[in-house]
Amino acid sequence: MSKVAIVTDSNSGITQSQALAFGIRVLPMPFYINEKMYYEDIDLSQEQFYQMLASGANISTSQPVVANVLDLWDELLTSYDQVVHIPMSSGLSGSCETATALAVDYDGRVEVVNNQRISVTQRQSVLDALKLAGEGKSAQEIKKILEDTKYDSSIYIMVNTLDYLKKGGRITPTAAAIGTLLKLKPVLQIQGEKLDAYAKARSVKQAKSLMIKAMQHDFVERFGSDEQGTGMYLQLAYTGDRGEAERFYQEVRQIFPKQDIVMDPLSLSVSCHIGPGALAVACTKKLW
């Protein structure tokens, strides 16, 4: 039986302290802020990130440094037979493609999973991989299971401000101005590789209702469950405003009382493109 190490990146929302408790490794994502490099959860906290974002700092995302990836794999392979590496969705970053190319030189000892996950759904993939490794599955078997079920998740995100979508070129300045005037709250979705538009709401309350109804629809129509999400993990994420997220959490708990709901900050790599005050609801189909 192979001894398999599990690696992910900080886009999963798993902190360094949580990684230690889980027995996994988390590569911190690098960010350039006013041309200086920071590493998420190493020398860049959630609070610092949002303070810099609010101050108008020039923030750009970057892939993990190749040397850091290789050094981590080499270190783990002195104690483990194989490594399963679970990066963020290949549709949102080039880090998955880079890792896949690097793994070729490891002759099957490193398997990179491309299962289109981000944030809380990526976190669940990591926990699933950890359980599969504990059951004696090889890196190749874990990769196949996670990739075969890569579309078994949904994320809906309410954007609180249009400023960052405009800044990133995802909407035009005119559309942003009209949307701001009408107080629109766009709801975005991730059901696979990309972050796409889903609906427009006229209030936070309406956006929350849209997301919950969309989730119930997916439970039944996409995943063959019921409106309570039997056999599904239900997850929440947010950017910046934990107080509003806690209120949303309580509202969702009332609608899905049987669910054990996980809530984490949304990945900073997504947050810098949508800004603070966003709320997200997500689900992942259980493997067991």
C-alpha cells in the first residue's frame, strides 16, 4: 500500500494551522500588492488584504513559485511514496497546468488533480482525498475519483459592489455605472471551469433568495437529491464582512436544518476580482 501525501493551495481556504491538524500541506498563493510579493496566510492575512484592497492598492494574483512547488514535492517524497496535488480550478488560474507539466518528471509519483474546484468545494476535495488515501487508494486512483466527479459541485456568489468587476474588465464602466445606480447585486456562478453570470438581483435579500432557490434546483435536477440536499455537503463563503456572513449562515440553517454547514472566507484569488461584501453558497456531492 502506497503512502500518499495530500497537497493543495491556499485557494482552498485551508489555513496553515488547519493543514497541520489535517496532516496535509498547503501552498500559499502569492500576491503582488503595489509590486511587493506577499504570501497568503504567511505574511498576508485576510484583514490585511481587505485593508489594502479598500485603500486602492494595486493587487494582482500570481501562480505559486515553481521552485516552491518542486521543493515541497521533493521534501514530501522523502517520507511518502506518492503525492496528490489539488490546485485551484484550471479555468481560473494557470497554476494547475503548470503543476501538471512539472509532474511529468516525477514518473507517476506526483499526480495533479484537475477537478475544477475553488474555495469551499476545493476544500472538500482535499478532505475526500485525505480519506481516500487513508483507505489505501493510490495517487492515480484518487486522481481518477476526484476528476470523474469534478462537476458534482455548484457555487453561487452574490457580488456586493460592481467596482472590482469593472476594474478587472469583466463589465464595462457604463454597465457598472447603470448597475450601481439601480443598486443591482449580480449573482455569479461556478459550475465547472469558469466564473459566469447567473442573474441580477435588486437587493441583497433577493440575491440570497435567488442563490438558495438555485441551490435547491441543483440538488434535485443536477445531483438527484431532494430540496434539503440529502447526500450533499452544503457550504458558505464570503469576502471580508464576516458579520453579514454569520447572518446569512443563520438564515441558511433555518432553510436546511439537517445540514452541517461549513463556512469559510472565499479564496483571495477570487476576492480581489469581486471585492468585499460578497456572499456565496456552494454544494458538493458526497462520495460516500
